[in-house]
Amino acid sequence: MEAVATEADVSVATVYLIFGNKLALVSALLADASEDPSLDVQQVLDEVDPQRQASIGAHLIRELHERTAGVTGILLSGRGNDPILESMWDAWQAGHFEVVTKVARYLARRGGLRSGLDETHAADVLYALTGSEIFRQLVMERGWSPDRFEEWLAYSIRRLVIAEAAG
């Protein structure tokens, strides 16, 4: 709370007055990122070229993880220790799975999935590739730049999920 107050240039009391407690602050930070229109998955669905969809999606995921890495780290640290943080993590993951399922469904309906890949399997692959743990491992633990992560993610989605371009 002290770090938030310092960053916002307000008193710690003001932070507590606005948010009440640390859990409410964490919840507000997650909501702020997930409700940001600049991160809306509709940008992926509005693109007709599946190869471009992979690039747009990878960029959105990178942006999301850059904004939420600290908060998701808090949630992960609470797994098995704090039922409220664990519940918040589960809700965050459920929202993530809902979004990747929407993308997989969209691709499946338009014939954009790699041969032999069904909607359910595609959603699982997207869920794993785009999860916050992979971002954390590659960028924060292995020292990848966010640009490198984004390029790798777009490439991986194209190779593992998207149908090969005709021609």
C-alpha cells in the first residue's frame, strides 16, 4: 500500500480510504487492465487474416501481461495460502480461458484452425501459450524482452493453432 501511495503521490491513508484493503486494490488493478478497451479481444476477431490475428493477439497478450505481472504474481503467491487470493486467481484464469475459447471458436467457424485441431484443443493450446505463467517464465525469469516474447508468441500461435496459408 505504501508503494502505491508513493507512486500515486498520495498518503497511505488515502489509498486505504479509496480501496479499503490490499485485496480490493489487487482486484481493482486486475479489473482496470482487463476492462481496458485497448486490450479488447474484439481487435483479433475484427481482423480477417488469421496470420494477422496471431500478431494482434500476441501484442494484446504482451500488453496485458506487462500491465498485470505484478498483480498476477501476488495472486500466484497466494495459491494454497490465501483462499481469497486463490479465488481471485481462479476467476482471472476463468476469464482468460473464456477469451481464448472465444478466439478458438471464431477460428474454427471460419476454417482458420490448423488441420486436425478442433476448437477445444485450440482453446487449450491458446490458454497455455498466452497464460501469465509463460510470460513470467520467459520475460521475468529467463530475461527475454517483451518484444521477443511477443514475436515468439505470434510465431507459436501460427505454428500450433492457425491453419497454414493456402498457396
